[in-house]
Amino acid sequence: MRGNEWEIMRDKKVCYLDVDGVLNSYPESWLLFLRHNWEKIGILPGRITDLNQMKQKIPYQKYQDLKAEYRDSGWKENIPPSDGASALTKQLHGKGYHICIITSRPVRDHPSLYGQTTRWLNKNDILYDDIIFAQDKHIEVLSRYPSLKFGVEDHRYYANLVASYGYKMYLINNKYNQGEIHPLVTRVGTLKTIWRDVEETI
């Protein structure tokens, strides 16, 4: 980023939103895919309810093959958005926020994920100014936007890591991310709660 661009971005109100688990309901979408393909793994649909259980019950290579099929199938393009996803981005946009979408979806190995993701965002009326695809998404977003105002994660590790650099973080509460959180991390039940909190600090 050139010097003048750094100055421009320094004056912007930047926030980031993760895709899977924040703007949509992951891992529920992945578990639903497994239920639809239950015959391939020999587990009845009613017993496919827990991500950690599936990782233990499905052989490693079979799990990886199914995950690749899931990514290439177009399934991600039709996942329902989280309640309030569109409204939150419209509210943030209306207050002048520069919205960055981040995801660790592996577009290098599965190029169709780029189109699936952008079409999904557009179809569900989710506003954004930038999108980052990277395995180390937290590093990329902080490198690009060092004056970040806040971020939203569903993964406790990443929420705590970004908060440790002094940034305000929201963590979408779920059964997979329980445990200690950094003082700058706030657990929230819904995206609507984030807007109420942000609005109070504007």
C-alpha cells in the first residue's frame, strides 16, 4: 500500500466481518451437507449433530474428500445468512464504515469458492468494500487496515489473537468457542447486539 493510501485508510472507520460462523451458520451448513450424504459415511442423518463427533467418527481421508466435495459443489452459495447479516452491513455502511469481509476459504485449491462467496454476498444483500481470502486472514486484515476499529469472529483463538494487538473484537457465541477471552473481546449472541454496541460508541 502506497503512502497516500495509508493516510486515506488511517482516516477511515474500518471493520471486518468473518463469513463462516458470523455471516452464516457454520458449522450447521457443513453438518447439513453431511446429513444429505449420510450414505457415504454410514451414519444416520439424525446422528450427525456435532462437528467434533464427526471428525472422530469419519476416517480422515473420507472427511477430507467430503470437505472438498462440499467446497466444489456450490453448496456454500445457498447457505442461509445469519439473522441480521444484511441489516448490520447496511447500518455500518450508513455510518461511514469501510467493511472488509474476510474468510479462510481455500480459493487456491478450490477456485470456484471465490465466485460462490461473492455471489452469496450479493444475493443476500450483504454490503462490503473489500474481501480477503487468506489462511492467515487475521494477519492480512491487520496488515491492510492497521487502524481497524473492530472485527467479528466465531473462532475464539482468532478473536483473542487480534484483541491481543489492542483491537476491539466481537465473538459470536457458540458451543465450540467456550473458554477464556481477552478483555477486548465481547461475546454476543446475535449480530443485532453488535450494532447496538457499536451505535452507542459512535
